[in-house]
Amino acid sequence: MAHPINNLVADTMVKIREMMDANTVIGSPIEAGGVTVIPVSKISIGYGSGGSDFTGKHQKQGNANPFGGAAAMGVNITPISFLIIRDGAVRVVSVEQPPASTVDKVIDMVPGVVDKVEGIVRDKMAEKKEAVQETDTAE
């Protein structure tokens, strides 16, 4: 027969697995007006368990010792960002604390800069295409 602490830990782990799944970290998409929003969260878990066998003065020989045990868990779920999908473009909107260092600020700015550069390149390509078409029609 398994020791009661084994059952205590196993039962607790089953409950943790029931509570946590991929949808807890990357939430279910929310669609409205052509925009899809996907929440992203950070999960922190603290867990502890323990127990003890007790012996008594008048315990009969061969009987199992009485057992006392407990388990406790704390969960903290913090939203950290949202993925915004609109017209095929994806943007990350952070809801965390502002960046602490210059490097963090640069990393946070990269997606926006990439979007702007992509837009500039797209505009330049469109201008070149128009210029080529005008040259072809003028000849």
C-alpha cells in the first residue's frame, strides 16, 4: 500500500494539471470587427506539501501509524501582452511594466520599426511599379 503522502502529492498534481493548459498562457482568440485579439499571460506557481506519521503510547503492535499531512499551492496569473491581428499584420501590445533598460526599450520597439520599414518598402515598390507602367505606356 502506498504511503498517504504519495496520494496527497498525486492528487494535488492532478488538480494542477486540470487548472493549467495551453489556453491559460496563450488565451483563446477574441474576434471583433475584423480584428483578432489573443491574450498572453505569465503563470507563477508555488507548491508545498508535507506530512508525518505519529506513534502513540498505546498503539497495538503491527498497526499502521496515524498520518497527518497537508498540501498548499498558490497560483499567480498575470496578463503580459495581447497579440493584435488586423489585415494580416500582427502587433504585440504589452501591458507589463515599462522596460527597465535601454536594451529592453529597443527590443520593445523592434516590432513597430519592422512594421514601419515594411510599409516604406511596400510604398517604394508600388512607386517603382507605377513608374515602370507609365514608361511602358508612354513608349
